[in-house]
Amino acid sequence: MNGLLHTAQSVAGNDGRQGELVSGLFVIFLIVAAVFYLLVIAFLVWAILRRRREHRREGLLRGVLIGWTVTIALVLGGLTLASWFTDRHLAEAAEAPALEIELVGHQWWWEIRYQGARPADQVRSANELHLPAGVRAHITLRSEDVIHSLWIPNLAGKQDLIPGRETDISLLPQQIGRYRGQCAEFCGIQHANMALDVIVESPAAFERWRQAQLQIPPSPTDPAAMRGYALVTGGACASCHNIAGTPASGQVAPDLSHIASKTSLAAGTLPMSRANLAAWIADPQRHKPGNNMPIIPLTPAQLADVVAYLETLR
Ligand code: CUA
């Protein structure tokens, strides 16, 4: 799409095959509708200007009516064909996916799992979806609580995540870039803060990312980070969060194994930085009221240690 409309979140984006097909169909409908609107207005003006003249001959009226009816039938037939071809192309773009992803909606974050050939190849992530450009991805969608809806407008249309029922969506990103996905179904007080960072990269960069995600984060060596490690993996954090290779194995909150490599915090609520990480942990309810993360009482020194440790999780 043109430069002005190409942003991290744009319904006019052609960055994915599915989005390109649907916005192409939209443009066809828009042009046809605009031409007919102008024609109808032109006839209306013509009729008003001529209303005091003598009545037209019957034959001319019949000719206009028949011509108009045939035109409308042809145009509607054409639009139906255009929709049909778009549908066919959408189905083709979803064929033989090379990447299987599982995405689970939670109030208010996204749990992401990349299926691998072996269980050990499974990558777990949260709130940041990496996709290789030019590769067909098939995403299975589930919800743990209420109805959510996955919407990455640059890439494709929406698909709901429904509790107790599996749905799916196919994506074929074409353009390397960073995009913003958003929950598109009201799901509670923090619905607006249920965003998803989408990173489309070259297949080689994606593979590097995938390999890095499979690594168990190295044990901290810095004294502050070591104190933070003890606080995080031995304290309340560990009962909800998982960190690979540590005693922290909670399953109800986002996986923190590589949190410092992320673009944002708390599902797009805050940009990732040391200061925001500290502010978030100090009082998660201030930044995202109603979310499930409690305030863990920490002294300022303990908070600094926790942040020092989390920053090693790259
Ligand atoms: Cu999840 Cu709105």
C-alpha cells in the first residue's frame, strides 16, 4: 500500500496475502458503488431538470428500464464472481501451511505455542508473534476464559477465540515489518490493553529467533541478578510464571523465559524498558487495572534485583 497508509496497524495494509485479497475486493466494490452512485445522482438531476417538459415516449422509457436492469444484473454477477475468486484465492493461500501455531486468549494476554517436530522443539511465548515472511502459517485459536478475537489488520481479517471451541486462521505475511495486532472482541475492562506485537522477519531471522527461544536462559552471574533470581524463582512469581530451566514453572501467566527480548510489556501496555519493567512489577494494577497480577511486596532494593535478573532473560 502507499507510504501514508503503511503503518503498524492499518486495515488498508497489503502486508499479508489474506489482507491483500480482501482489500483488493473492497476496492472493486468501492469503485463499482461509487460509479453507480454518481450515475444515480446524474439521472436524478437530469430528471429534476426535465420534470416540466412533456412526457417521454413509452418506447424510450422501456428501453432505459431494460438497459438499466441488464446493467445491474451484469454488475451484480461480476461482483459475485469477484467475491468467489477472492474466496478461492484465500483458500489457496491457506493450503499446506509450513508453520503450526497455537494461540490461546486470556484476560488479557496472548499465549503462543509454536509446534515443533518433537515436543522439545516447542517454543512458548506470549504477546509477541514472530512469523517468517512468505511462509504459510496456520494458527489454531482457543480461549481460556471469555470470547476474544485475533485481529492483525495488516495481515488478515479477524477470527474469534471461543471458550470450549477451536477456531483457526491462516496467515501468509508478505512484507517484513513490525505490526500491531489487537483483540477485537470486548473481553473485559482491559480489552484495549490486549495487544499483540507481530514481527514478520526473513525465514533465516525467524529461525535464529526460534533457536534462541529454545535455549534455556543462562544462570545469572551478576550479584544483583543472582539475588533477583532467588526472589523470582523462589517467591510468589514462580507460582504463576514459567522460566525455562528454573524452579519457576507456573502455567497461568505469561512465560518469562525470554521476557527481556520482547518489544513490549503486559500485552502491548508499556514499551519494554528497565524503568517500565520496574514500574510494572511495583504496581501492575496502576498500569492495567483489573489484571490478574498481584502487587508483590518488594523493597526498592529487591525490586532492582528482580529487574536485574529479568533483564538477563533474553
Ligand atoms: Cu480479549 Cu478483547
